Amino acid sequence: MKRATLFTIIFLSAAQAAHAGDDKAADAMITKGLELRRQGKGLDALEMFQKAHAIAPSPRSFGQLGLAESAVEHWSDAEEHLAAALASPQDPWVRKNHGALDQALTLVGTHIGQLALTGPAGAVVFISGKAAGPLPLVRPIRVNAGPSIVSATSPGYKAFEMSVPIEAGKETQLKLVLEPIVPPAPVAAAPLPSATPTSSAPGTDLHPHSARTWTGGTLVGVGGAAAIWGIVWIALDGHSASGSCSAGAPSGCSPVYNTKTTGIALTAAGVATAVVGGIVLYTARDRTGDVGVAIGPSSLVLGGRF
């Protein structure tokens, strides 16, 4: 028991010593801050008071912060810290400087307006970069008079930001309208080509396979007809129109039909055309095959790329 009591006494003594050390360091920083204010270095003085308050917060550090902030026109921060200092009227430093603190708070109030905000619940609001909290807010926010940048963020909504003019001593109301983020519309898939073959009339736009099938069939038909016609002409060669001339007829009976040569040429052309048509039909499955045929009275031209 005695040992535990001894440890407690040592711990409390160390804590008191550390606290005393912090108070001493904070007092030194406040003294340095006051010197900087006298030199007209308001921002440097404010930084020094902030460091002192972080080490050992007290009604005195609150009051010095508020006075320094009012000197550099950080009105809303000054109001908050001066009010915190005046909330401890029994503190010796506050009692001594109560008049100056109260006068400074009154001056600060003439540079502050109120901003009442409404909008989507849960939206996080910032006033000139300082967090004001999520909506809905319990009370209007006291902000510096002049233009204030109001921004807000919320999941599923685009970021909101606008400049709002604030009048001292008046309340400004603002409704935040956040625009929802619309997801991009899905891209429709391209329709798959139909597997069912379609037929097209001659002269219309045809699928390459259909066009070659139609061309090949036509060539086979034309070639077959030409071959039959040529065979008929070969058969008619040496016969007259009346059929009076025949083999061994008198020399004065001249044949009317002399079509053997033409029939042979026509038969050959028909057969060739039919063959080409067959090739076109066979290669209709391959889009790279191209076949061309030209038929003249006494010639046949065949060209192709397979």
C-alpha cells in the first residue's frame, strides 16, 4: 500500500511539473506574441498565440487569440474565442481585462452576419474552406460580412460551390440545390447479321454471295441455251429451206444453210459460258473470287480472280 501511494505521489508530482512546464512555455509564447503585435506583425502574433493555446489552453490564451484575430479581421474566429474567454469571468486574467474583451467582442459583432443553409440531408458544408458540418444545421452560421464561398459535397451528387454576399448584422438564407450524377447510358450492342439468306431482284443492291449466285446461275442458263442453239445450227448446215437439197444432189442446187462454223463457235461459247457460270456458283462462298465474261460475235473473253 505504501509503495502504491508513493508511486501515486511521484506520478502527480511529475504531472504537475509537466503542467507547470507547459504553462511556462505558453506564457513565453504569449509574451512573444504580444511583442509581435506591438511591432505590427499581426499574423505572426496570431501564429504564436495559436501555439501557446495548443500547449496550454486557458481563458487567457482564448482571449489573446480573439484579440489577435480581430486585429487581422478574422471576425468569426475572433467572436468564438472572445466569447470563450468571457465565459470564465472568475479567471484572474479575464477579470482584469473584462472591459477590453467585451469591447472587442462588440466591435467584432458589427462585422458578422448569419447564413442559414438548407439542402439535402447529409450534405457536408464548407464556408470559405472551413467545415460547417453536415445538413441539416442546428442554427445559422455566423460568418464574416462580405462574399463567402459556400461549397457542399454529398455522395451521388455533383460538388456544389457558389459565392454568397453576407451583410453584417443580417441573416442570409440559402437553399443548396445539388445536381445528381447521372450514370452514362448503356451503349446498345450492334445487331448480329442474319443467318437466313435473302434474295434480291436483279438491279438492286445485293449481298456479294447473292450477287455471285445470281450471276453464276444466269451464266449457266445463257451458256446452256447458247450451246443448244449452236448444236441446232450445226445440224442445219447443208440443208435448204425446202429440204430439196441433200447429199448427192445436182450441182445447181445450192444449200440455204451454211451454219456449221457459226454453230461450232456458238456451241463452244455456250459451253464455256456455262463452265464459267458453274465456277462462279462454286466460288460464291468465297468473297474474294471475281469472274468476268465477255462474249462477242466471234470471240469469248474470260477473266477471273479467285
